[in-house]
Amino acid sequence: MQERPMTETADAVLTAPKGYTLEEVTWVHHWTDRLFSFRCTRAPALRFTSGQFTMIGLMVEGKPLTRAYSMVSPAWEEHLEFLSIKVPDGPLTSRLQHIRVGERVLIGQKPVGTLVPENLLPGRNLWLLATGTGLAPFMSLIRDPEIYDRYERVVLAHTVRQVAELAYRELITQELPRHELLGEMVAQKLIYLPAVTREPFPVQGRITTRLEQGLAEREAGVAPLSPEHDRAMICGSEAMNADCKALLEARGFVEGSNSAPGTYVLEKAFVTK
């Protein structure tokens, strides 16, 4: 029998703890046996910048169990959407993966994060480097008109182990270019570089390897990555974050923050449990 998340039942009405609202799940999609997405309602008072994250979770035995999740949905969207891994023994994801439409989740009301345009100095091209569920904040950003106003090219490089883990691939390649408001900007400026490491796929290999060899730039049709013209955002596993950080800094990139903009930014909040 599957473990069920402890959400609202006919016998008890949950009350959100301070700093959270209880939002209703409206859609769930399982990409693989290790990856899923879900949407929920959004409190009218919640404000965030595309690329930020917030704490989300469930009430378990009368207490909030939460983790940091980046919003997949852009800031202008009326609902919230999240992308999550499934960890069999993870305190939160072992429960969250069984969430169903109509159940409720906790949503933190103080979004934060470094993956926002204001933390980068002006530049020509923006590189969004993601592995796995690190794609989430970039799905928010590539659907925000502001990002296309700031850059000539937006390069989204998403690396996963298996082809089925290329979440949102159809949305990126098919739906966004036809979007009523974003379509023209996406078609002209967004470059999508999916890659797989453990299965046959047209592009294989880790993003750091492909950047070191100049392959990713050739795929994107842009000049070699340079702090003079390029800006980068990184979101992935701890190992990927460290490797990308080292690669960029070896080329002269400087990490930015909420207090001091730089030529790259890194998101350290990553769901692993």
C-alpha cells in the first residue's frame, strides 16, 4: 500500500502554520518513476520574481514538513507549478510523490533566490545551465518577457541521465514558439540544448565537458563563453554546481549575489530528500 500524504480529510481541517498558505493541487504529471510535476492554486497575495524558490511541503502529524522548491511557473501565471524528484526514503518526496488533485500543499509566502536577472551585470547572451530538476527556475525565466528584453540570446542547456527525464521538452520546443505573447521572442532568442548522459541521444555528455570542448557553443551557434559578453545561471546537483562554478571562474566569471551583481549566479537550494 502506498504511503499517503497527510492532507485535509473529512475528519480534520488543516490550518496552515505562520508564513504558509494551504493551496489545492489542480494537476499532477509523472514524467518517470523518479520525476513528477504538479500545479496548485496561488494565493493572491503571493509575489515572486521568476527564478526564485519558496518552501513547500505537507502537514505531517500536525507539523509542517517542508523543503525549498523553485517555481516552474513564471511570475505572471495565476497558478504555481513545481518539478520534483522522488526519493523512496525521502522525508518529504516519499509523501509528496503520491499527491493527488484536490489535496492540499503548504506554500511558503516569502520567495527568495539568487537566480534573478537583477543579480547579473548587463550582457549579450544568457546561459541557463541545469541538470535534472534544476530546470525548474529556468522554466520560469524563459517564460518571462523581461529576460528577452535583457539579452540577445538565451541558451537553455538541460542535461539528464535518461531521455524521459527531459521534462518540458515538448513545451519548450513546440508550445512556447507558438505562444500568443511569447512566441516571437522565444523563436528569435531562445536556444534549447538538451543532452543525455546514459542513453543514446543526438547530444550526449555533461555540460561542463561540452563547454570545455567548445561543443555547447557550437551547438548554440554563439561565440565561446566569455565574461565580456556572456552571463550564466547555474542550478543542478552539488557536483554539477561545483564543476560549473570552477569552469566559469577559470574563465574570469565572478559570482553575483542579491547585494552585488556579477557575471554568473548559482542556486544552492536544491531538493534531495
